[in-house]
Amino acid sequence: MHDPRAAFTAVLHVVAAHLRSAGALGPADETQRDRGAVSLEQALWYAAAAVAVAVVATIIWAQIRTTASTPVDVPSAP
């Protein structure tokens, strides 16, 4: 049996190509389309966000390990 996601993606690409050639999805000329270039500032912001997430994850993981390494007191029978 064929993968339905692959068939859906193929049909979607064909329909989008026909709509693009008809001008319904913007200009057909690739030079007139906005490619959405990423600026250096955006790349630096994403890098800073990634570093911040890594730092917070490291702090949380260190606290989890510290808590997990403490011995558990076994309650005695009354």
C-alpha cells in the first residue's frame, strides 16, 4: 500500500504549481518572489535564544540530578 502522505504531498505540489503558473499564488517569475532572506540580526537572535534555552535546561537538569542523588529515608515500622 502506498503512503497516503506521499500521495497527498505530490497532489498538493501539482495543484500549487498550477495555481502558481496561473498567477493565483503570486508572481510566477522566481526573481520577483520574496525569498524571505534571513538577516544576520535574526540569525544572532536565534543563536542567543538557543544558548538561553541550553543554559536553562542545564540548570534544571543539574537540580534534577542533585535531587535524585540525595538518599531517601526509609520509614521505619511503627
